[in-house]
Amino acid sequence: MADNNDLRSDNHNNHDHSPSKDQNHDKIEIRRMSTQSNPSSFEEFIEVYIKVEDDVKMRSRNSSLLAVQRAAERFQNKFGKGAADYSIIPVPRRYQKKMNLTGDPACWIGWEIQMKTVTTSNSDGNSNSVVERETLTHPEASVFQEFQKRNRNISIITLRREYIPPVLEYHVDFAIIYNTSSMDAFSKFRKSMELLADSVSPVYRSFTVDKYILQARADALLLDEASFEWYGSRQTIFPQCMKYAVMFCKSIIKLFNERGMLLENGSADSIFPDIKLKEGEESDPFMYSNILASTPPGVLGYDFVPNEGTVLKCLGANEGENDSKNQLSLREAWKERVWYYLAFCVDGGLMPGVLNIKTIAKLATEHDLPVIDRVLANLLYLRPLNWPHQQTPLNVKMQDAETMKNFRCNERVLERLLSTGYIHHSLKNNCDTADVYSQFIVSLLRRTQNADECTSIKFAVCRQIADSLVVCVESPIPIRKTTAPQSERLRSPTSRRILRKFSNSHGSDRRTSSPSPVVMEDNVTYSARSAFIDWNEASIKAVIPALIEMIKSESLDEKLKVIAVVGLVNFTRKQWQAKEMVHTVIHEIIIGDALKYVSPFILSKHEDLARHTCSFLISCCQREPLKQELQKNSNFVKDTLSILTINQYPPYYRSIETLLQATSLISSLAMDTAFRTIISDCLGYEQQLDPSHDEIFEQSVAIRILVDVLKDDKRTFFKHRYRDRFFAQLIGALKNLSLHHNVNRKTIGRLSIPMLLLIIATDEKLKENTDPYNLVEAALRCICVLTFHRQNCQILKKLNIDQIIDKRSEEGFLDLIKNIGYMCSNV
């Protein structure tokens, strides 16, 4: 490894450094084991593991954040497999390295995951530790064996240092893992870990940059979008052809101005006033792109016209080489780099806030602009793999099956054209077949090459599928935003990287026959977004199987699984017009594969994925054929109850949105007689002593778990704004489990009646409250069902039920109160 990649940590804290035997020029692994006092105490046992990978030549910085995120998730999976269970606190997020002790000009990108593990499940001694026991000396070995059995705090931070001087061409990855059995407060634990990660800095202090090499690389356009921005903002290095790129952008703005379409932040004359367009060609962007495409790097800016030999030499051809095929490939490679650079410039690289591809696509969709259509087709640069780009209309290329089977294009431009609906508009207006767009997005879902870029494209496609199935934007459940897996891009020296956010709506109103679809929100309002997919039997049979086929992939990114499951949720919840036809299609498509591959996602530690999986299963259990398939494979019931089980250490529960969907699923399943028995029996029974009757009775473990959540002994939900909504769903699940099931009715009454009466007596809901999740009403309805067991009526009378319900007689619950009073009076 080069000297400038040797890292040190200035936060030693008197730890014992013991390099591994594997240390060489390719890999450095530093393992540090210590205790705060002496090795005989495992309570403060700490393990720190630092792994420094070999420096690698940078390929594409657009996927750097995704790379460090996946590296952190691999460590998370490694530790998770060695534990009986674990929880993630808080949501995994990007880590911003704060210290720069040596003035390092390189760029640092990080990802942070904090997790708590529960006692390891491996009886053979294998644990989630990164240190092998054979490397430990006595007395550390005996302490470490006890340490493996403890619950642990584990912090994982993966870092990537890129643009390493002097040539800014390499990057190096780090993994820093802080592993301790001390259950300190989360803030204290995180502070220790971040101090360690922030203090990592290069030992080599010479940061001179070779600007000659950097300028040559920029002139040859051998950079991706993020690198162009980094070179310009941090090193003030711009390609020589930037002048013509500015002219290209100004000519596009001029084209809009001539047609009376003024952009938001200025006209062509007010932007870069020092750069003038050629007279008579002000609104012809292709004149400037042709100059760039025909002039190789190293020649722009000179006053002579190069001959053929000079052009080929600048492009990289060997002297005396006459291979026409190789010459053609060199020219095509240069043209590709030119249009990729122009795409970066148009999409906010030169004129942020004024010009971007989404604005151009929107105007081209609203107006008939053939020149802009040609510009967008060239910026997309769609062509078959290993074939040169052809000046063919975009809609013609997308209808060619051979081209779409294996193609290359500018993925960033494709993502933006998809999100704006430009491609849908182009195909719809120029094609005879109505299902061409459906076939196009199916080809995108099945793409396998260039996996990192395909992630953002597939995410855009799945998002479009989910949005096109939305029929209602009202959500009965809170919206929480999470980060979408889009690669980050710097747009200007003054702007930070833009991350797409999506919000998730969850759950369903128990009073409606069909739950609301999940609505994905971002900075664009829903009213400005159109449903781009024309759903019919043919498009359903093409798109939904492709979506399920993508979900089957084991290497699929979890955030991509989230949006794919959201599409399936909305598909099953949509109110179709041709109900009989679509019902048959749903049965044929989903019943075989979707349930089998989606239901295991309920155990995912990704909150959004677990929550939307519950939503999907809720939708399926409302259709009789799918309900029968669920009964055949009911293992997901145990998984759902595991979500509701309290953890040993904070956080005691998953997010309340996930818990709400899990209880909604249990409540929906309990409406069916067969599932009512499955839920009660799935975790077995346990014996408990009843102090009031001095007898031992058996109770369902599943019911006990639900009642424990209702008790809220840890006061986890006491001050949560959605407490009433969640508890109303939970009480509804207990009520449904009591229907026509005498054993469940007796068990639930014995465990939950005191808490239900407490809710009725102390809840301060106003009379005019129209919340459909009224907690008092839910408690009264549950008690009304429980009174059909004689023992429950006896318990109610002992707890003075009459005095409690009389206080609620004037709040609209008179019918329920009369029923309860009648049943108790007959005991």
C-alpha cells in the first residue's frame, strides 16, 4: 500500500495494539482488545477492529455511498447471524467524518450502523466476534469466552477515502467496528465510537496534487459526473471544452426563449454574458455538440484545424495503425464521453437552479419541440451493447426487442426521463401498441449489467409502478421519510448532494372494506404526477411477474425490496373496474410466487420492509384464494408475533409504525376461524398461577405477548402521539381472537380486563372526537365480547364495572354500555 494510504488513529486510550498475522501490503488488520481495569472483568470488555483494504483505482464515484453502505450491511449480517436476535438503533445513516487533523484534501464518505445483539445462539462457541479465540492469551481467553455470551453494543462505521493525492485516482476503504459488552447509554457509546472514527488520519503529510495529470484527464472527459464537480469545486480544474458546453446549454435556453417559454431564473442573455453565441446559430445546440464530437482532447483551444492523423493520435491510436474498426471505436468512445459530459452540464452541472433535464423534459412533454426531442435522445445515448450510437428516434429504439435486450445508456438521464413521464409520453404518442411502455419497463426490471446503476433505475421503475396504482392519497397512518437508494451527486460548489426521500403510508382503517394504497411522496406534489402505466390484463401479466422475479434475487438491495413490495401492496389494494378478470389474474400471479418470497421479509431489520410486508399480507388475507394459501404456510404468524415481543434492552420495541402494521395483520387474520386457532397455538402454551383463584392455568404464549404490549410496563408508548391508534388496533386484535373461541375469551379476559377498565376510566378523549381509532370505544367493544364468558363477568363485577361505565354513558357509547351491563347482571 502506498505511504499516503497508511492510516493512524490518534485516539489510543492506552489500548494494546496487536496486528494480525495477515498484515501485508495488500491488507492491514488492526485488532485491539482491552478492559478498563483488568482482564478478569468482562463487564467493560471492549473489542476494536480496524480493517484497511488495499487502495483501488476509482471507477465511478457515483456509487461510492452505495459501496460503503453495502460494506456496513455485510458486517451487520455477519454479526446478526451469530446472535439470537439483534436490533438496529437508530436508522442506519450516512456518517460525516468531522476531524481533519492533517489537512487531508481527500474526500471521506461513510456509513454508520449501531446495533444491539442478544445472547448468541451458537452453542458450539462460534460468535459474532471478529477476533479468533486462538489469538488470545490467558487470562484474556477465559474472559472472552464469557464475553461471547453477553448482550453487546456493536457500532459499525465504514469509510471510503477517495481522491487521494497526488493524482486523485485511487480510493481506499476502511471498516471500524467497536464491540463492547457494556450497556451504557446510547449517546455515550456512540460518542466513543465516533471519536475513534473521526481521529483516523493519514500519516503521510504531503498532499501536493499533480494538476497536469488532472487537467489532461479532465480535457479527455475521463471523469464521471461527481468527479467533474469535485475537480471544479475543490481543484478549480475544468475541461477545455467547457466553453462549448456553456454555448450548448445557452442555445437550449435560447430555443425556449424564442418560443415564449422563459425559465424561472433568467434568459439566455443573462447567463454567462461573457460567452456569446454565434450569430444565426443561437438556437441550434447541435452545432456546438458537433464541434466537441469532431475535435479530440488536446486540440480544442488551438487555432489550427487538425488532420486525420493528429485526431487519431489524440484519441489514442498507435502510430501507423490503419485498423478502421479500431479507429471507429476510438471516435465512438470520444463521442460517448462528450454527450455524457453535456448531460452533466445540462442537468445542473453548469447552471444549477436554471437548467436541468427534468425541466427540459417537462417542457418537451407539454409542447411539440422536435429539436429538444433529439437533444434528449442524444443525452440519453441509448444504443445496443458494443454498437455505435445511431441518430434514431427514441421511440423506435425502445420498440426494438434486440436493442432493449442488452443496451447501454446514460443511467442518470434515463432515471430523470422516467420520473418526468417523458418516455411514456414519447411512446404513447408515436406507437400504435398501447403496451409498449409496459414492455419497456419490464426490460428495465430484468436488466442485470451494471448493477450499481441498475439499482437507481429499478427503484425509479418500481416507484412508478407503485404511484400508478394509487387511487387515494389519504393515509390513516403517520408518514415517515427514509432515504432512497439513489446515488449522490454534487450539483454545484454551493449545493450539497441531493438524496431523494420517500414517505411511506401504512395500515388500513378497520372500518373500511379495502385499505388505502401506500402513497410515495417526494418534493413533487402528487397532483403534479401522473399514472404513466396503462393497466390492463396484458400489462398486469407482464409487469407484476417481472416485479416478483426481481424480488427473488438474493442480492437485491433492501431499499429496492421496499419499493417493490409497496408496488405489490398497491396492486392488491387497487379497486379494479373489471373485477372478475383482474381477480383471476391476481390469483394466477401472486398466489404462486409473491407470498412465498415476500413473507420472509417480515423479519427484516429494515423497518420499512417489515412494515410494508405486513401491509401486503393484510391485503392478501382479504382475498379468499390468497387466504387459503396463507393457511398452508403460516410460519409468518410466528414472525409477526416476534416483532411484537419485547427486547431485553432498549429499544424495547420496533418502530410504532411497524408495530401498528403487525397488530393490524394479527387483527385481520383473527377474523378467520382457522387463523384464530393458528395464532393461539403457534407459540404453544405456558402454565401460570392465578393468585385470585389460587390455581394453575394454561395460557397461549401468543396472547400473552399481545397483552404484554398493552401493559406497556416500560412506558415506551406512554407519550407517543400515535399511542391511542396503536392500542386501539391491539385491543381490536384481542377482541377478534376472542370471537367464537371460549378458551381465548377466558385467557384474554383473565389477563387484560384490568387494563381495559383502566383505559375506560382514565382516557380523556373529548366527546366530539371523530378519530376512527377511539381507544375507549375499542376497549368497550372488546369487553362486550369478553362478557360472553361467565368468569369474565365475575371479574368485571369485582372491579366495579357499573361505576366505571356509568361515567361514559353520555359519550355516545350507550349501546355498548347497555350490552355490558346486561351480560354482567345475569351472572
